[in-house]
Amino acid sequence: MPRDINYGGHLGNDAIVTLFGNARASMYREMGFTEGDLGDGENGTIMSDLVVNYRAEGFVFDEIRIDSRIGELATGNFRIFQRMVRNDTLIALAETGIVVFNYNRHKVGRLPDVFMERLQEVERNVCDSHRLD
């Protein structure tokens, strides 16, 4: 049995958390950032909390999609909202608290302007792609 499948024969909760984490890292990469660098060479991220709401079973060989968006931005933190779906079935929801952290100074940092600008650009592109003309 694949290691992501648990004793109940479905996708394990630990695997779901890992998949959400991978999707978070991919989202940063698509924006041009990493978890360790939000674009200014000084500030990265630390996960402060994670809540997962399991809604349906997932099974081996399921094709899943994870949608991610950033919200609730503040000076030194934000939240990431994610959903895992298989076709029209919601498998899980996740909400992650992210703290901006300056790894050089070992203290909470500020959201870099370059990150905020890129986030606004991404949001504009998403809105434009969903516009009904």
C-alpha cells in the first residue's frame, strides 16, 4: 500500500497536510518567491498555525487539485486559505497562519513591498480571467 494511504484505505491526514504544504510552496514559487524569501532577500515565512477540516475521503490514484489564496494581510502576517478537491468533491479545507520572519535578525519582519505588489498583480490577473464580457 502506498505510504500516503492509511490503515483505513484512504488518504491519510498526515499526507493531506503534506500536500497542502507542497501546494503552499508551489504558490510561492509561481509568484517568484520562496518560503525563505518573500522577495526582499531578508524576510521569509514561518507557519504559526494550521487548521484542516476533512470533508471526504481521498483514495489512491485520485486526481486532486489544490486551490490556494492569500488573505487577511497585516503588517507582519497573513493567512493562506486552501481547498483540496477531486472533481466536484471537496476533500479538505486548510487555513494556515503565516508570520513574516527576518531570519538574519531572528525576529518578526514586515511584508515586503515587492511581495504586496506581486500579490496585487496576481489578484488582478485572477479577476481579469474570471470577468464576464
